[in-house]
Amino acid sequence: MNRLVIGSQWGDEGKGKIVDILTEEADLVVRYQGGSNAGHTVCVGDKKFILHLIPSGILREDKVCVIGNGVVIDPKSFIEEKATLEDLGINVNERLMISEKAHLVMPYHKELDAKKEAILGENKIGTTKRGIGPAYTDKHARIGIRVCDLLSSDVLKEKIESNVKEINRFCELYSIEPFDDKTIYDEYVGYAEELKPHIRNTVYYLNGAYRNGRSILFESAQGSMLDVDFGTYPFVTSSNPTVGGAFVGTGLPFRALDSVVAVVKAYTTRVGNGPFPTELTDDVGQRIRDKGAEYGATTGRPRRCGWLDLVVVKYAAMINGVDSLALTKLDVLDDMDEIKVCVGYEYEGKKIGFIPSQLEEFAKCKPIYRSFKGWGSTKGVEKYEDLPENARKYIEFIEKTVGVRFSIISTGAKREETIRR
């Protein structure tokens, strides 16, 4: 079976753990969009792994991992991440491929990203300043530099010279020190030697694997509400974490996908700016943040925390054609007296059950809540029937409202702290 794991909220749902669990049943794991702005945390035994570019499946020693053409790659970040994994005893060299069609994040992308955020001030998007947006901008402006360009020093040099000449005009506008094309070229020629063993035509490879019946697990980064088309634009990422991005970002046909699993955190978080109807700015929100360790794996920024928003989850289930759900961080809500769930919004005195496309309207939406009694402890429970009754009521209400069943329920950070249904 070929599965896709997507996030149903604003990212940080715990996709890393779910991918790690489902990797056991797959032959290949492929990441199809985003860049080093992603942060997937996986706990194996007493070790915690934080991955940014490399698919979470790399932690299973017999699995092949692919970074697809839809990903934008910062070579320096990739090399550092690879070295960290190897230091922890993970064999990367023989099991990891990078698409030759993937685009590269360049030094000027990072500088422009940071400068634009500073200029926007209070209206800033809240990016990770890793250069992801500008890299995608160059991709769609047809001036991007791709992984395959690393294989030809002449082509690489020509493209860097051309781009730096253009970028330095913007540098003058933004009061940024101009870039030196020779310095960048020398840096990236060095990266080329490190990346060469991994560079492949992954479009042919993945399609061959699919035709030969090998099972593929698609791994998304970010979440559905950060999708550049379907999220809370402009407070979104620069790619498509939703189901369509899986095909564009790998070159596999839509028929290759058998099942979509949406990861749902038991509450809601988001990083960066933008509307967040269920946000809690009180002690309850801080308690969730601290107990759930809700601090960015990539930036360390504290995440905004709030109650579970089922309008958001239902929307994600609809646009992704979700077949099953995976619940994470249920244990974070343990020992709370009351737990709330948003079942709709009030907008200008009317109840609505959809997310307005106009951001100014969405910002005015007030959540309509359904309250549940607390349930004690779920930590480490491995059978559904052993969960406290009130926890099961909470889970079953989500299933009924969304119209999709949970196939996985996480009750802790470790692999074994998981219920399979």
C-alpha cells in the first residue's frame, strides 16, 4: 500500500512520529515539498532525532529514502544533518537519494528572506528565514539553480554569475551587502562533491519502484492550513503540503496513491502570524505549550497554542480526500478538568461551519465550543479499550464530526507509546 501522511492543521502535528511508525510497512519514504524550514522530531528509545530535509524513514535501517523534486535544498543544511545522523550511527550514504530536479537554496535567498521580513515589520509572515520562499520564487521565475547544475561546473558558474548580477540590484534596494559570485561558486562546488553520491533521476526511480510493486510512503512537511493555495494566505508556506503536492513533487501519477493519513494534534498550534480562532493566550495555553514542548524544532520559537479546531480538520480532510486519521499528543491534555473543541465559528452574529477565504473575515471569527470532561492519564496506553472513558468520548466525537476514523492514536513520544486500530 502507498500512503501519504499529511498535516491537518498549521503544521507541527507530529508527522515525524507517524511517518516513522508507518515506515515499517513501506519500502521507500519520499519527501515531496518544503525545505529545511520543516522540523520533524522522532524519539527512538532514549534518542531524539530532529530532521529537517532528510525523510523520517531514514531511522529505519532497511528503508530507502528520497528527497523529491518538489523540495528546495540548502546543501549546507543537508550536509550538517547527514553528519549528525552518521554520528548517531545511522547509515545514510547507501539509502538516501536526492532528485536532480530539486532546486537549491542559495545564500542570497536567506538574506532576502530575512530582509523582507524585517521590512514588513508587524505584517511579517513569520518565516523561518531559511530562504525557502525566495528559492521557490526563483523556481517559478525560471531562474532557479537545480541540483543537476551541481554536476556541471561550467553550468553552475554561468547560472550563479547571472543570478548574482540580478540579485545585487535588489541588494542595493534593500541596503544589503552585494554578493560575490566567485565566493558562492567556490562554496557550492564544494557542496557538489558531498551531494554527488546521492543525486539521482528520482522520477524514473520512483516510477520504476511503483511499477514493480514496492510500497511508497509520501511524507509532507508543514500542514494543510499552510498550503500556498488552500491555507491562510498570505500567512502560509511557499509550497503545497496537501495531496496534490505529492504528485508534482515526485513525478508519480495520482494512481500511485492508495491512502491518505491526516495527522491531528489533540489541540491546535501554529507558528508565525495569521488568524488563529482558538488561540489561548492565558495560563491554559502556556500549560499546553510547556507540557507539549511546543517550541519549534527548526527555530526554537514558542508555538501559539489553542483548543482543537474541527472546522480546520474537516476542511483538511475534505481537500485531501483523507482515509484515516492519526491522533498525536493526547497525553498532553491529561489531568485537565475541562477540554474544549471548536465545532463552528460565529461571524457577524451568524454561525458558520467553513473557513472564510478573506483573511480579514477569518480574523473576526469567534469559536463555538463543545466542552468535554477531563480524563486522567493516557500516557503510554497501548490498547484503545484501556483509554479512560472520557478520552474515548473525546476521540469518538472527533471521528463523528470529521467523518473519518482514527487508525493511530499516539499516547507519548516514543514508538511503543502508540495504539493501532
